[in-house]
Amino acid sequence: MDSVRIVTDSTAALPKSWLNAHNVAAVPLLVTIESEIYKESVEITNRDFYARLRKLKELPTTSQPSSGDFLTTYKRLLEEGAKTIISIHISTGISGTVNSASTASGMVEDPDADIVVIDSKQTGPALGFIVKEAVALAEEGKSKDEILNRIYRIMDSMRTLFVVNDLMFLHKGGRLSGAQAIIGSLLQIKPILHFIREDGRIEVLEQVRTERKALKRITDLMINEGGGDRLPTNIAIAYADNIEKAKKVADSLEKEFPGIGAEPVEIGPIIGTHVGPGLIGFQFYYD
């Protein structure tokens, strides 16, 4: 079996077929809907989740996997012959998943086990990009240090910029005051949000009137990030139950920047709980 194995979590939005093909373990986070607990991507689909979310009076809650979930995964990979496990997860700025993974790594009794837990400071397709790069290098037979050096460089370059459709989801999730949400909705203010590079928290970057202007501003910020004359190495259009809009954004980018290759990728219940249906985000990095 592969000596270096990669672990991630369900918020990376990676297809099951890809995970299986590359022997990647994705530990699911949990979403609670009307007192029922579901494992993301395992016990509830995106379609079922968003259909229910639109009708709920009370917002679902989310939680990280237990340390026991990670311990089971790590033990299985070690038994399969892994010498090193690189475990890459959702930002500690919005989830306790890294803490659970770190606790589990300390519970492994094998003294030769080499487990590295990484806070990606991201989630969604951005996390997926990091995982894919790590897997590609592992499959090429690269060493642990070579893999870590590469993914840390990607993490330093990774950017997430997004707008949401309904500010009240951010308010209910504790990320926006009630007054800000109400006034913002009335004035059609669309905050551009981002992950802070230092600690992976989500904060408002700029305030823009209307979604159209916000997306134009995000496009400008993306191009500026590359120095004004380069396209991102990889870019995903993150969306939440609005595939047609995501396709239009991707098509528009392709017309403006031929070869950019923006891929629509839907976020699941964990992030969807806090941003609500209608999110559009750009997640990208430059080499």
C-alpha cells in the first residue's frame, strides 16, 4: 500500500468517486436538523439538505467529527501499511475539526506512526485543491517534506472571496449583527467576505451594492492577486443550491479570460448551514 496516505474531511467537496480512486479518507462533519444528526455527504445529500433548509424555521447546527472518528481512520490506514499520514482539514477559524484530528493523532499507540495534522485555513473547493495536490505528489512517490513544502506554498497563495444571497443566515450563525443584516438587506448591500490568511476566520473584506457589482469586484481582486497579467493556477466557483448562476459566472469568466477553467463546485450542508442558499464564491491560487 502507499506509504504516504492523505486524509481530509467532507467539507472539501470532493466526489466520492475521486476519493475512492485515490484511496483518500474523508471524515464527515455532522449537521443536526430538527434533532436528527446526519453525516455530511454520507447520510444526507446536498439536494435533500437545501430542499429542507429553505423550509426550516430553525437553523440547523453543525459539529466537527469526534476524535474517535479520526482515531478509527488513522488506525485503519496504518494497518493498511501507511508510514505517514497527512491529515488536511477545514479552517480552525470556523470549525474544531483540526482539534479533533490532533487529539486523535496523540491517541495512536504505534510509536512509529507519523501523523501530520494541517489546518488549511480554508474549506470547500479550496481545501479540495490542497488535498488534490498532496495526493498527486504522494502518488508520484514524493517524500513527506516535499509534499508539505508544496501544500504550504499553495496555502499561502490560496484566496477565497464570496458573496451570499441572504444576510440573515450569517446573522443567525453569529457572523453578522441583526441590524447589519436587516440594513444590508434593505440597501442591497452585498459584503464581500474572505478567509483571513493568518488564522482562517471569515470576515468582511469590502461592502458593495448589488451582487453584480460584488462579483465584478471579486473578479478584479482575483486578477490583481496575480499581478494583473496572469490567470490563477486553479479556480473553482463555489455555490450553494444555485448551479445555473454558478455556470453563468464560470461561462462569463471564460469569455473574459479564455483558458481560466473555472469549475462550479457545490458546497455541502456544513458550510451551507452558515451561508444559506445562493452563495457564489471564487476560490483560487497562483503558483
